[in-house]
Amino acid sequence: MIERKFIAEKMKEFMVHEYVGEFLENVGYSKTKLVKTPLGEKVIIFASRPGLIVGRKGANIKQLTKSLKGKFNLENPELEIAEVPQPSLDADIIAEKIASFLERFGTQKFKAIGHKIMIEVMGAGALGIEIKISGKVPSSRAKTWRFYQGYLKKSGDVAVSMVRKSHKQAQLKTGIVGIRVSIMTPDTKLPDDISVLTKEQLAASQEKTTAAEQQEEKKEEAAEKKPKRKSRSKKAEKTDEKSEKPEAVEEEKSA
């Protein structure tokens, strides 16, 4: 039953994320997070341009809260907008940017758009990026164009958990064009990364370990020196009480 609740909550959060992404267009939308509070549910929207989400006098926020409350049965939803610290490293924002460029300039400049986005992402400190644009680009037959730069993991746990991926669609006159973006951020730790310590660092680490060992030894010695209290069990106390009662009866009889 508990697993079903967790799955239902995650499904609800995913559906809210998809709906907010459809509602908000060309605002640098990244993701949505649901947080339960004592007063209700808080909806945190992460975007690169939060001013466009609010709208004039908060009109967009009011309309979005009404639609979320009616469609997903949220109790007293509170919307909070958070700005993405590094939008150039977010795959969702980059994919949305490519889709808006293609819809604005068409498929004739798709190569320039792909190379420009790659330079922007790698300049932000990414380890690697891959962009796939599939569709009728630029000919009448469907093709897949691949733009890549840097180092990107394709298999293993690193490719699943540490590579940010996104998929968007651009609606053009020739048809729908699919866009896939994969970014490996600079904070990813690969299993084959090895760091060699210098003599100074090695000596400092050894000093720390020896100091920690000495502290543990002192604690053990202090614990051994403390006097141990004798604890008597309840059964022993009951047996003592029973043994005391017949002696008192014998004394009364002798008297």
C-alpha cells in the first residue's frame, strides 16, 4: 500500500510537469516539483525567465493555479517560481531554445543553430553534449542530424543517472521535427577518475587519521575507568521479597 502511494504521487508530479510544460511556452521552463505543506500543496516551477511566467499583474499565475486546482484536485495550491542557476547546462531549456530557433528561422539554418548551442553549452563548463535533430531537415525526406562535442557516456549507471536528457518537438510547415539533447554536467564523477595525492596532502591525511584514532582510544579508556553499577533483575527482587515473608511469620509464632 505504501509503494502504491509513492507511485501515485510520482505519477501526479509527472503529469503536473507535463501540463505546466504545455501551458508555458518559450519561457525557459525546466521542471516542476510538488511539496506538501500543512496549508496545502506547494508547486515549485523552475525556469530561466521567471518574469514571463508571472505575466502582467500575475495573470498567468492566477490562471495556472485555477487550472491545476480543477484538473489535478490540488488542495489550496501555492505556486512558487525559482530561477535556474545555470540555464546553459539544463537539457530541457536547451531543447526548448533549439525548438524556438527552428520555428523562428526555419530549417535552412539548422546547422548554425546546432553549432551555436554546442559552443554555448561547452562554454558553460559541460563535459559533453549531443544534439539530434530528426525530421524533414532540410530536404523532403526525413533524416537525423547529429551534433556532438566533448565526452558523453552512453552506457552504464553514469549514462542513466548523471546525464541530463530532454526531448522536444518543433512544429514547422514541413512537419514536426524532433529534438533530443543530452548533456553531461561538470559535477559528474566518473568511476575511472583517479586523483593522486601529493606528499603534503598525504601527510595531512595521516595526521587526521592518527588524531581520530587517539580520540577513540581516550574515549574507550574513560569508559573503562567509570564504575559499573550493579543492576539487579526483577526476578531476583521478587525472590528476595518471598524469602523475607516466611521469616517474619516464624518470629511472630515464636513470640
